[in-house]
Amino acid sequence: MMVEVRGIDYGTQLIEYRLERRERATLEITVEPDGLVRVVAPADAAVEDIAARVHRRARWILAQQRTFADCDRVCPNAGTSRVKRIFTWAGNIGYG
């Protein structure tokens, strides 16, 4: 399994993501508690289509990253026992 590091510009921000390709029909975007963005895409999806989908979901991605960052500020002494939800979005790679 090969993972590529890619990024898109969204306004003045750069959203970096880790792209993994698999045999699947849909594209999945996951924002992890540390803010890392992972994208799992169909093996035959064009890079431009993947980047366009990430760009369309950029507002959602940034909102999830802010949610995790806010949790860190609100409960800084919670330690490693704190459980954070991983936010995931999945959808077809086509238009829409």
C-alpha cells in the first residue's frame, strides 16, 4: 500500500492530506484527532478528481480540525484517556 502526501489550496490555507488508493467505488475523507486528513480513493480515480472532491469538502475538513483543536484547548489536562471521535465523510468520486 502506497500513500502519497498531497495538498490543496483553500483560500489562504493549505490542506495537506495522505492519499491512499484501493479497489473501491467511493472516496472517503477522514479527519483524525491530531488533525491529519486521510483520503482513501478508488484505484483508478484521477488525481484532479480527488483534489476537486477534497476542495469541495474543505470547509467540512477545516471545521473538523477546529473541533479537535477546540477540544484540546477546553480539556488540556484530560491526558491520553480522552476519547475523540474520528470524523469521516464518504461519497462517490463523480460530480456532486
